[in-house]
Amino acid sequence: MGRPARLSREAIVAAARRILGTEGVGSLSMRRLAKDLDSTPMALYHHVKDKDELLLLLLEEHAAQFPRPDLPPEPRDQLITAAQLLHDILAECPWIVEVLASDDLMAVSALWIVENIIDGAVRCGMTPEQAVYAYRVIWYYTAGELMLRASRGKHYSRPDAGAHREKAFANLDPAQFPRLSALAGRWPTLTARDTHRSGLIAVIDGLLRQTVG
Amino acid sequence: MGRPARLSREAIVAAARRILGTEGVGSLSMRRLAKDLDSTPMALYHHVKDKDELLLLLLEEHAAQFPRPDLPPEPRDQLITAAQLLHDILAECPWIVEVLASDDLMAVSALWIVENIIDGAVRCGMTPEQAVYAYRVIWYYTAGELMLRASRGKHYSRPDAGAHREKAFANLDPAQFPRLSALAGRWPTLTARDTHRSGLIAVIDGLLRQTVG
DNA sequence: ACCTGAACACCGTTCAAGT
DNA sequence: ACCTGAACACCGTTCAAGT
């Protein structure tokens, strides 16, 4: 019957997800993964093309397992809810943004969301061209939020987190930077707030006004 | 008189900028930099704290040298022009976005732009809190656009660029994805368009409507 | 087909020693 | 103070060989 393969795509993806969950993306390397599987780095390359493919497999798995709620029928609500959902799915694997960036299309298991964003936009009165434009603006906002959220998470445990910022604020000339000086004390609190949804609504309504009045 | 230091911050930054300009961020490593300076990697650490500090020095230099045009007096125009300027300054060094992300404040030589964004927002009628919120939404949009632009640049020369996307579109079920199927052929053209400014205006007007009606 | 070992061509950074 | 050499603890990936 031919000896069974020791490794498999599934086993590799499962081990990778375990590392991701317990130690973060920073710890996920082909070598570390091989060690966890009692194998060698090169054995992995028989099952996945390269590290990017492995990361995409992880996203596919994550997105496929994510619940698919019914979307509201009203087109603007559908647009907002779908865009929010796109953010929420990726918020749990923000490391994927860099991989997705190389091609500007979502992973296939998250494509239904893109379809719903475009559909909502068209049903709001946009042309298909305008709907793609709106999707891109929403995607830039979402990707930026995810990237900055991820690197905040990466550095928040450092003892000197925000040291550079505090020093910059302390050296601020109030005559030259009146607005920033006045805000200095409240800046950390204000920037720590989660304003994603509210910002998303502003972005979408701005796009709707610009295109369909 | 004590022998002069062979290396200096300035010489290191200059060599780094040369590598950045001719070969891109991917080629900028402390070891490569040392080689270009006929020195050793560790000699560099006597003049800069670490690689992140070096990258910030490069941004400071770039932003300081950038022209500082007068901004339009009308607050909404000031807001739009300042936000556009923020994008244009960073568009020439998009690799900095990751470094800036760790602290959520701009490099000091670009702070005058942040001041003007906040000022424009306040003069449009926003409270300082709302102005910081607006700045953050604008920054997310800008950072996302820059990041995706950068990785498009990184991969556009590959022979298989867009291969994954094309295959994904080809396998699309028109019944399940009517909007995307209809757009498939035009997707590459539509997503290649530079819509930054138009999107920025939509974002800003959306924010203004949401906060000051 | 699947896996191993060794190698290639790199990283950022620390440590101990030199002048 | 400034610099060097060697080392630490890693990377992703290719190549040639084994079963």
C-alpha cells in the first residue's frame, strides 16, 4: 500500500496555526515549524510551495470557518455590515494583510464579502466602476487600520513603548504647534480608542455622497 | 587633536539613502551598509541605536528637505491639502509606514502637517477630540494606500504577478459571484487607477458630515 | 513520492577585545 | 571614543542524495 506520508498539508497548517495562536507570527518560521513536526525544513516544501502559500492556506482556513451571517437587505446597511465583517475576519490574522497586498484580491473564502460590498454599492446607485473604487477606498482604510493595530500589539509590551512619542510631545513648541501642544496629554487616550466602525461609516457615507449624491 | 571618527551619523545616513535609492529597502541591511562604508556592522551601532533609528533618521531627512507649500486658508481646503501632502511625502518612502506604526505619531519633521490637519478639522467646526479621530481615520486610509502601493511595487516585476488573481477570477462561479464575475476582465485596469486624491476627499467629507453635519 | 543533510546566502545584535 | 572579529541565534530556499 506504499508507506503513508508522514506529513500532510493539513498537519502542517494545523501546526502553523498552533504556533500563530500561542506565540504570534514572529515565531512562525519554516524551520521552527519543521522542528515542531519533528521534521526538516525541506520536508515542508513537498506540501506547500513556499511560506506565502502557507500563510494563505491559514487565511483560507480561518475565513472558511468564520460564521456567515445574513446581511441586512437595505443596500447601505449591507455595505456597512459586509465591510465591518471584512475587518472582523482579518482582525484575527492581521499578518495576512502583507500577503494579500501583493495581489489585490481577497482570499477565495472571503470573496463572498467582496461580492457583497460591490453589490451593496451598486444597489446604492453606483456604477460597477464606482463600486470597485469604493471597495478599494474601504480596503485601504481597513488594511491601514489592521496594520497599525497589529504593530501596536507587537510593541505594546515593550517597556519604552511610547517613549519616542512622549519625548516628541515634551519638546513641542506651543507657538509652532498650538493644536498638538494642547492635545499632548490626551493623545494616548484618544488614539487608543477603537473608532473603527464609526470611521467606516464616515468613509462609506463620504463615498456614497461623492458618487450617488 | 585625537584622530577623527571614520564614520559619522551623516555618512551612514547618506550611504543608506544611496542604497535605498538605487536598490530599494530590501537591500538595506546593517551588514550591507557596513560593506559599502568599508566598515563592520558593529561600527554602525556606535552612531545609531538600531536599524529602526536609522530608518527614522532617513525619514526625518526626507521630510525636512521636502518643500513646505503655503496651505489654502479655507479650513476644508487646508485639511485636504495637508492630508494630500502627508501622503505625498511618505509616498517616496513607503517603507517607513511600518516603523511609524509602532508609535502613532509622525516623525517630528512632518509634525507640522499633522498640526495643520488637526487645525483644519477644528476650524471646520470639530472639537479637538473629533479632530484627532478624523486624523486617525485619514491616517489609516493613507497608511493602507501606501502599504498596498509599496507591495504592488515590490511584486509588479515578477513574471507571475497577478497569476493568483487571474486563476481566482477564472474559477469564479457566476451564480455565486455575479458582480465579481461581470467585473473580472476589467478588475486589473480598475484597481490600477490612482484614485488616492478622490478617495481622500470622500473620506474627509464623510468625516465632516458625520461630525459637524 | 517523500524525506534528509548539507549548504547558500543572508539577517540584527551582543560581547569581549583592541587602539 | 571608536572600531574590529568572532559569535549568537536566527532566516527562506536550493541542491543532491537517499529510500
